[in-house]
Amino acid sequence: MVHSMTYRPGGISSQDMRALTTDDLRQLRLRHQWLAQRDERSAAQVVRQLCALQSQEWASAQLAIHARTKSITQTGIQHAREVERSIVLSWSLRGTLHLVAAADLRWLLALCGEGVIRSTRRRFQQLGLTEAIREEALEAMSAILEREGAMNRADLAMALGDYCIPTAGQAIHHLLRFAALRGLLCHGPEVAGKLTFVLLDQWLSDTAPAPADPLGELARRYLLACAPATRQDFAQWSGLRAAQVKTAWAAVSAHSRPVATPAGEALMLADQLDSESKETMLRLLPRYDNYLLAQKDRRFIIAPDHVRQVYPGGGLIRACVLINGEAQAAWQLEKRRAGIRIIIMPFEGLDSAHLPLIEAETESIGKFLNTNAELRVQDG
């Protein structure tokens, strides 16, 4: 369905708009998400392409990078984050943990930090975290991390207790998130299998200037990774205030073209319209993969009868087997004494031609994790 329209930037009329099918949507979004074809890409290149990679589950975030690269390993991602420090793990868009390019974190925080903090005020009140207490916590965390260096959550909470800062229950989570959104800290190295916190200014030496138009740049980067997309898609993905979304979308619209999709009119950057067919593409997408959450309307991803098997509610997004852009099975990774087991749970019967591709993906995950991997496919 094409919305009624007589003029668009660049003089595009409704009659001239390119009409996209659901298959077109999948193909274009797979390509822009760097899922259509695995190439020799670094972790930093993947994160920058996606602008912000959803990372509230650290293991899933690493598998999301794996799905978009040819030969990178889990150790390679660790090196990029802890040694090169080209990518950084912290709360940013929507107040959710993301991996972002080191050069992007500060200007992203400047755009989204205060808005997220304002939206959390009621929860702060419920936890007794007044503005005064939060400011005291910032000073205390700065002193502690300056003195001690990297600390895990439990140890940092204990140290804050010496400053009479409340940390029981969810208080420590919200204080750490608050400090990250204010630009004080971020995640540092893993120590004994636990993520730590460090002072952002000590962890990142990058001083890259912010874009001249941060809102327009964020919208452009979103389309670069997620087009075709709508303003509503961008609003949900970014979590920005309505006025910010309006300004950002107006800025990017001047350099974009409208297209007609089964869900209505959407935008693409002017140089994104060329399309070509690809061979069968199959990926084991982890929980919370960007492809699964970048658009508000997700009907292109999964058949209506199976929505609950990927989107059960409560903010959960399950791992799925993606075939040519459509979720056709769920999967889970089971740790075993001798390695891992990948268990595939088809929504319906899988085409036997896809089994070799699933086997190859299983082997690839094993190599990524540097462990043995076996496969079990349940009856559909």
C-alpha cells in the first residue's frame, strides 16, 4: 500500500516510488545488516556499521558479530574491546547496554543520556535514589575506580557501601547505569569471567569530534544499517524524544528516497536502492540480534502463527534460525563437558536442503568459541 503523496524531497511522486515486496525488504535489510554475506570484517567494522549493537547479553552480542563476519573469533572480539579498545560496552540508546565504536560513544551519550535519565526518575524514587544520592554516588565511584582500577559489580557495590551509598537490590544496577549515561564509566576487561567497570576517560583515549549534526548523523547511520525504515522505526530503535526524532528524520529525509513497502512508505538512503539476488542465506541469530529488533513492524521477519516463538513478550527476543531473512526455527546453545550442542527447534518442517547450511553454521560457531560443536535437530 502506497500512502497518498504528491511530492517528496527530490521531486519523487507516489507514482515514481519503487514498490518493494516482503522478499525485497528482507534482502535489503539483510544486506544493510551485513548478514547477506560473510566477509573478512573486524569487530570494529561490524559495530560501526550497526551504529550500536544490542548487548544486554554479552554472549549473544559476541555471536551477533560472529554472524556477520567470516573468520573472527571470540578471542578476537575480546582483543578489539580490551586491547585495541576500538569498541566499547556501555549503556547508551534506550538506556540499554550496547557495543558502540569508541569514537561514537560520547556523542551518542550526549544525545540520549539525559532523556533516559529523565525517564528513569520514577524508578529512582522507588529505590530511594534521590538526585543528591546519585550525585554523591558519581563522586564516590570516581574516587573508588581512580584508586582501585577495574572492579566488578559486586566489589564496586561493596566499596560504595563504605560511602553510605545504598546499593541493595536493583539500586546498584541503576546507579551504574546512571553513571554510564552521564559518561563517568563503562565496562572494562573481563576478570575471572566477570565484566568489570572502569572510568571512561581512562579507558578511552579517543577524542574524535562529534558530528556537526549529531541527530542527522544518527538517523543516517540508522538507515545505513536498517533501511528501508520509517520514522516510527527510528523512534523505537533510538529511544529519542519526539522532538529529537522529528529533527533527525527531517535532516536525513533530504538525502533519502521514499519507497513503498507492504507496511507503508519508508525511506532509504539515495545510494541504497540497487539490489541483486543472493544465494540461500542461513544464519543462527542470537537472542536480541539487531536484525530482530531494528523495526517496529516485524511481520517481514516471521509468519504470524510463530511470532510468540521469537517474541514471547516481556521484552524477550529469542534466538532463531534465519533463512533468507525469515525466522523459521528457534535454537539454543547447550554447554557440555566436551564442548557445545546446538539444538534446532523448527517451527514447521525444515527443507532438507537447509540441513548442510545448519551443519556449517554449527561448525562455524564451534570454531568461533574454540570448542567442539555438535548438532541436534528436533522434529518440526
